[in-house]
Amino acid sequence: MGFLDDAKDKLTDAVDSQGDKIGDAVDKAADFASDKTGGKFDDKIELGADKAKDLLDGLDGRNDDIG
């Protein structure tokens, strides 16, 4: 198993066990970015946060970890 495979497995395990906390962190980062830009790019920030959560949630082939 290569380095990237090992890293993906560890990330998948983290998302499986801490999905809610990771989702909250992505939301907090999006809120921070929105505050710093004065809400000017809220649509793009929200889209990016949703895509990040979907990508992380789908690492194990199931979309069941991040809400």
C-alpha cells in the first residue's frame, strides 16, 4: 500500500468516526470566509463548502457521515 492509499484510509476512518465535527468545521470555515469578504461571495463560498463536505462524505462510497 502506497503513501496516498494509507493517507486516504486514515482520512476515511476520521470522517467515519468524526463526520459531524468535520462538517461543523467546514461550516465554520465558510462562515469565517463570508465574514472576511463581507458576504460578497456567499454563493461561491456555500457551493465550495457543500462540495467539500460531499467529497469528504463520499470517501467510503456512502454518503452517510457528514450532515
